[in-house]
Amino acid sequence: MAAGARAATIAVDINPATRPISTGTETFTREVCRRLPAAIPELRWRFLASRPKAGLGVDVLVVPQRRLWSQVRLPMSLASMRPDLLFVPAHVVPFAWPGRVLTVVHDLAFERFPDAYRFAERSYLRLTTRWAVGRCKLIIAISESTKRDLVDLYGMPAERVRVVPLGIAGPGAAAAPASRLAELGVDGPFVLQVGRIEKRKNQVAALAAVEKLDGLKLVVAGPERDSQLAAVLRRSAHARVLGMVDQPTLELLYKHADAVIVPSLYEGFGLPVLEAMSRGKVVVAAKTSSLPEVGGDAVVYYHDRADSSELAHVLEEALGDHAMRTRLARAARARAAQFTWESTARGIAAVIRELV
């Protein structure tokens, strides 16, 4: 920057990182935002949210409003701040903001699996995504799979999409005591599935396969989006539905799981694959959407349309072949090491530099 030149100001919608429940989008927002100032120290950063939350690692300007924060309160604050660029980590670009903007599209699951969304939610996601495609000079996608969806479903020119993969920070907390497993009703060998309970995550396929294998259980850790599906899982003697768990409990589950299964029909990235690999776990995943991008040759795949017998066979091999497990554990850690939040932040920083 030339001497005497004014440093560009970047406003950031960090609001997703302040939500009480943290899934992929919330984790991405938190981990990237805390690293962006170091990635581009010559810029001025202003982080905005509707509510406070400790541990974000940056100073946050809290401008409270319970509803329509992104569409009403945020653009009001931006009008007085007049930043050179607004960065939105979770794709909802304010309609009332006329300035330059950069957003991140995580997935288009609402297009691929529309029945999994309420009509109002699906309509809003379609509207805001279409608005972002038309409004943003560049858009960040978190995988080549999501980029293809933007091109195929929204006509986004491929040259305007920058792919920046997600990262992993590794275990952030010590595992809970082993006695916690008994408290949760988890005994004996089990495979772990981490993520929301909803049809797209396809827990029923994992359960059908597990029920064919003697002595094995499916343990599901994540919020319940589909209560009927959660009830189906709970009725099985081969499943344990834990809901959201704290980080020490999640580390304990990863530590003791015989394998991690990711049966999703569609993922924008598949962060649980990366989390499991970073811990040296054997991962069995559907060969669909972005999952092979993340897992590479360090994951055991099955066809996403495989029946329960085929999936049970893949699981049985993955659980029983000691040499394969040893090879996969080594390959998983090596591949996971290529994905860091620092590299994600640098990738986003490069796109911001293109724009400012």
C-alpha cells in the first residue's frame, strides 16, 4: 500500500459464529474470521453480529435485533460504516446493501433435496442464492461439487467462482472419561455418525447395514432436524441417538469408534470426514457429491445407491481387515494435514484482494 493511502475497510457478518448450536457453517465462520486479520493485516476489519459470544478471537460490534438481522439491522450499520467490502461467510447477502460484497456458498442441498426444507425456508434460500449470484462479482464455493451446482443450477459463470476448501483444527479438547460411554448407553463396538438427523444425511441406510452385523451399534451425535427420523433410529436396539454433545464427549466418541460412517446423499464439503481423518479413524463414506474430494484415497467408499447388504459388506471389511485399517489410518492423517483453517483463510484473503 502506498504511503498515506487509506487502508480498505472490510465489514464481516460474523453472526453465524454466535449461534448457540455449532454445525459446519458456524464452525467455518468462527475459524475463518479469527484468522482473517492475520491473513491480510494491512486491511481494517469490522466484525458485526446480533449477539455477543465469548471465544471468537476478534472484537465484535454487537448490533442487536432478533429478526431479519441480515436484511435490516446489518445494512443499517453498514450505511454509517461505509466499508469497502462486505464479506458474508454464509451466503445471505443483504438486499439493501449497494456496495461491494463477497459471499460463500456452502451447498445447494435445498435444490438437490427440496423436500427436506420447509417451503418458506427453501424459498428464502433460493431467493438469496439467486440474488448473490447476480450481485457478487466473485463467489466462493467450498468444494468443486458446490461450484458445479452453482454453474449447473444457477447459471453462474465458472470463471466467477473461486473454490476454497474448508480446514480442520484437530482435537480441541481432551476426551471425556471412558465412564461417560456407559452414561450414554454406548457399550460394545460401534460406528459413529456425526451430523444433523435428517433424510439427506441418510442415517437409515447406515442403520439398516449395522443391523445386519452382529454386536455392532450405530451412534449418532448431532441435532435433530427430523423428529420422525430420530424416532425411527431410537426404536432400534442397534442405534443410540445422543443429540448434540459437548467437545470432550465428541472426542471420546471419535476415540472409541471402530469406524466413522458418512452415509450422506449430498454434502457441500463433508466436514465430519475431515474431522475423522484428522484423528486417524477409518471412514466409510458414500461416493457422492463432495465426499471423494475430501477423502481422496484415505476413505472406504460405497455407491450411494448400494442396498443395506452391500453397505454391511463394506463395513464388515473395513472393520475386520487389520492391514487395511492400519494403512487407512496413516493415509487419513496425512491427507487431513493438507486441510487447515490457515490455508482456508489465506484462500479467502486472496479473493478479497482480488476485489479490493
